[in-house]
Amino acid sequence: MSSREDLVRSALSRVNDPELRKPITELGMVDSLQIEGARLSIRILLTIAGCPMRERLQQDVTAAALTVEGIERVDLDFGVMTEEQRNEVKRIVRGGREKEIPFARPDSLTRVIGIASGKGGVGKSSVTVNLAIALRNLGFSVGILDADVYGHSIPRLAGVAGVRPTVIDQLFIPVEGYGVKVVSMEMFKPDRADPIAYRGPLLHRV
């Protein structure tokens, strides 16, 4: 490996995946790179086809590569990970742990606050979003799981209405609004106005 290639890989290690928030080198997203004079060719593997962060990655990777002395042109090519590679990404994102409920572990510092009511229209969503943002402003890492199957207004209040999460197999990457990570039933419907006909056992499983 040439010294310039070392420098390029070091520069790319400072580029984080915008959604997974880990270095693309650690996630195995740098498939190959080749240096010919002042020209650098890089192939980046996306976790899924049609990744919404492709343009952002292109900008960040190009900017990082151009900081290496002698690199004046960057040609970027994109591919898609295999199932095996995606499984490795999921393992890395989970910190090497098998699938589990992290906050159920005895050593977890995560605290779950449940906000619920048997009546609609009493302000559950407003309280949830305002509390989450207030805690975020105090320096906490906060996420909202909107478990309201029918009246999901959290995305609109959190400023992420219409935004879809990235899905890696069965791993959902939350979207972020006002510094708070959000997952809501609304994000999995083709259109916000579409009705959800969940009843009985199916509703309970959801």
C-alpha cells in the first residue's frame, strides 16, 4: 500500500455516514480506491439501493479526499452492499451485540418515559415533542418512538413530516428533527392520509 493511499484512507476515516454516524471506513463502505497521478478513483458501497444520503456522501467523500496533498481530481463510483456486508454493518451499529433491547440491560443508562392517555386530543404528542426537545437541549441523547397507530402527529410536530427512514433489512435508522431521533407509524405509509385498517390481534402485534 502506498503512503498516499494511507493518507487517503486516513482522510476518509473522518467521513461519517450521515445516518449511521460512524466512519465509512469502519462500516466497510470503501470498496476500492486507486490513485493515478493526481487522480483518485473511489468506489463506495451504499447500504441500500437508492440511499437518500448518496449526494451528501459524494460531497463529503470528495471534500475529504481533496485534502490529501497531490490529489486534484476525485472520480466517485457507487455500488450496493451484499446481504453479508449489510449484516456486518448491523453488527457494527449494534456495537457487536446480537439483536436485543439495549435499554433492558442492567447496565443501561437509558431511561424510558411513557406518555399515554385513553383519550384522544389531550396533548400527548405536544407533551412528547416538547419534553424530548427540552431534554435534548439539556445535553441528553433523545429518541421518540411514536406508537400511536392511528393518530400519528409526532412527525409533523418534530419537523420531519414526509421524511422516510433508511431501512437496512429489518434495521430502521431513525430520522432526526430538532436534534431528536424519531420513528413513527406515519413513516411507513405511502401517504400520510392513507387509513390504517389494523384491528384485533394484528393491531396488538403492532
